[in-house]
Amino acid sequence: MAHQARADILGQIGDRLLEKRPELAKLLGVLCGQWSWLECNMSWLCSMLLGKYTPHNQRKGPPTHPLGIQIFEALPNIHSRLELLQGLAGNLIPPDHKLTKELKDTVLPSIKRAATRRNHFIHTWWSLSKEYPDALLRGSSTADIWMVYEASDFREAINLIVNASHTVSKFTIKVRKFLRGRKRPK
């Protein structure tokens, strides 16, 4: 778990700093890639929910609608994207259905936790210190402290994002099965 660096540490900042910690740079890249995959899964859920409004073979379930992906990707932040998913699902799934409960109690919180953790790694500035040769130091704009992030911290965040992605994928399958055979909304 990330911990506070000693108070006397001076961090080295500058261009292309991550190249001096190739393992951590690689893990940061993996974290970004896994986040992209999570967003892809969320956009597929969105496009499938929107697809229910198009004519389709009811036994196969709703198709993915390309506009769903475009709308999802046009939204500027995770909060707007989660509101879209919740709104689309709310129009197709009854409020008292177990899928509504799963969306609110499991899926959305899982995504929010992953987003919060991801933001710690992406929306920051990194530093190096010879006192921590296997770590990156995360700067803080609100305090004069450095937080020490090691490979295990990056892997923990990656796993949180992967788990959220799996949660969304499994939920999408359940929703598709639920919507199969139900009449298309007017």
C-alpha cells in the first residue's frame, strides 16, 4: 500500500522521468490499457441498452447500437457516463428487479472505486528519489508530502479495474438475457 515518504526527501521531477523506472512505467501503461477495456465494456452495455429500441430478433436479444458507443464516448467524464448507463437501464429494467439492485449496489460502485483509484495514478505528477529506487513518488498539490508507490500499488489498482471490467461484462450478459424476448419499447 502506498505510504508517505520521509519528510526530508527531495523528489526529482522532469520530462520523460518514467523511463528511469521502466517496470513502473509498464505497469502504468497496463493500468491505462485496462481502463480503456473497462470503458469499452461500459460502452457496449450502453449500446446494447440503446439497441433494445431498434427492431431485432427477440430471441437473440438486443443488438449493439453504434449510436450508444458514440454517445458514451462523447460524454466528458465518468459521472456523466454512469448517469447515462443508469438512465438507459432504468428505462428498460423495472425498479424492483434484481438487476436494478445489482446495478446500483455492485456495478456502479465497482466502476466508481476503479475510477477513483485510476485517477490517483493518471491525474498526478510523478517524481523519483534515489532513496526509493524501486518506486515512484506521487506529488500532491495540496500538501508538501510525497506518497511512495511501488509495483504492488500499481498491480492492486490494475486488479481493481480488471474486476470492475469483469463485473460490467457479467452484468451486460445478464441484462441481455433479461431483455431477450421482452417487447421493444415504443
